[in-house]
Amino acid sequence: MSHMSEMTVLERASVLSDQFYLALSGQIPVKQYLEFTVYYKDEEDPNVTSVICNQFSEMTYWWMTMLALHFRRSFEIGLPMRRSNSDGRQ
């Protein structure tokens, strides 16, 4: 994506959003989306950087929700929870 400087703010934000929702829907791997965000490392427009921040926040919320559901189901069906000893060993 070497043509980032030729794109408008709206185009850069739109491409970023497209990649995010493709990842969120499972159409591309999340890793691919995260690797794509590297192209925005020099982004200076606050509108585009806020899109990235909001997407990372949404992704964090989504992952935390999935983890909570996993642990809730594990508890409900009686799966053993791994615990560490006081010295950190399992």
C-alpha cells in the first residue's frame, strides 16, 4: 500500500474500516488486519488515527467478551480450571 499519500483522508479511513470488518467477520485473519495497520504508522490525520484507536478498542472488547464467555462455559460445565502454585508453577 505504497500509495497512501495519494489517498484522501476518507479513502484511508474507508480502506482501514473495510479491512477491520473483514477481519471481524472472519473473512480475513485478524493477523492480516493487524499487519495492514502498519501502513498507517506515519498517519497524521486525527480522523484516521481515531478510526484505528476505535477499532483497536472494539477488538479488545470483542476479545475480552469471548474470553469471558469461554471461562463462563468452562465453569458451567465443570471443566477444571488451571491454577498456579504460589511459586508460579502449574
